[in-house]
Amino acid sequence: MMGIDDVVRAWSLAGTPTAADRLSRYARALVAERPIGPYRPLDDDQEDLAILALYRVDRPHATIGDLHQIPPLALSSYHQMLHDLASEGFGPLMPVPGASAF
């Protein structure tokens, strides 16, 4: 699993044009929701949850419902952050539907 500094480093290597202190806040939010590990494709619901974790850095009380009301262009930077992480071979690890946690 990756730590916060690892996520910030991956985003920096991918060329994410955001200051490191701000990237650190996004990384903390993402890592708090899901561990970060080797890239796996996300379904739409999983991607929404990952984006919501990032979006809550800027809008702490946002819900999935709020996220679905926002124009896609307004969420593009959060999508790009997930893409940048994936381009470095990493992403949030989401549970597989129907899989046991044990």
C-alpha cells in the first residue's frame, strides 16, 4: 500500500500541476477513504466514491448527490488526478462487489 507521500510523489511524477501541500491534502483524503495500491479499473460507482473523497477536500460536506449535480467540467481536475495516479500504475483499492472481506 502507498502512503500519502507516495501518492503525492506519483502525482508529481505524472505532472499534476498542483502545489505539493495541496496535493498532500488530496492524498490524505483519498487514502483515508481507500488504500492506494496497484492500479485496477474502477466501475462508475467506485470512481464516483474516489472523486467524492477528493472533492470533499474543497467541499467538506459534499455528498454523492451533490457530485451528480455538478457539471462534468467542474469535476475534470479530480478525474485527472485519478488518471494521473493510474498513469503511474496506482489507484484506490475498492472492494469487489460480492467478495468477502475475509
